Amino acid sequence: MRNRDLFVRMAQWGKSVLTLNRDREYAALKRMLYVKPTDVVLDIGCGDGFWTSRMAQHCAHIIGLEPNPKTLDYARRFHALPNTTYVCGI
């Protein structure tokens, strides 16, 4: 097996494990929050927007607030949904 093939397989395995962990974390978060389809949610410290976009599936609108412009740019590019707004601020 070539090094590149090994790297690709390891990256896929790592992504699979991380996704599984994030799914478990999200399930726990969803149980703790009582978000209704009519709610407007503020996600303070939204980071890369992963959780913001997941929560957007369960509320009317969600605003992701993040102080890091580079991280916020990633959220806007990869986790933008019609009911999400990402704002840079402290």
C-alpha cells in the first residue's frame, strides 16, 4: 500500500469517528435544549458553523456569533442555510 493510500484511509477513518462523536454530542445537546420550530436561536461562539447548521433544522432562524473572521468565513461558505445568519463580533 502506498503512503498516500494509507493517508486517505486514515483520514476517512478519522472523519468517520469524529462524525460519530459529533452525532452523539448533538443528540445530547438537542435533549438539553427545548428548541421549537418557531424559535429564533443565538449561537454564541458558533465556530465553524457545524452546530449552528444542525440546530437550524429545528428552529425558525439561528444567528451564529463568532469573533474569529477566518472561522466565520468557513461557516458562511460551508454551513450557510436559508435560516442562518453569521455575524462577526465579540
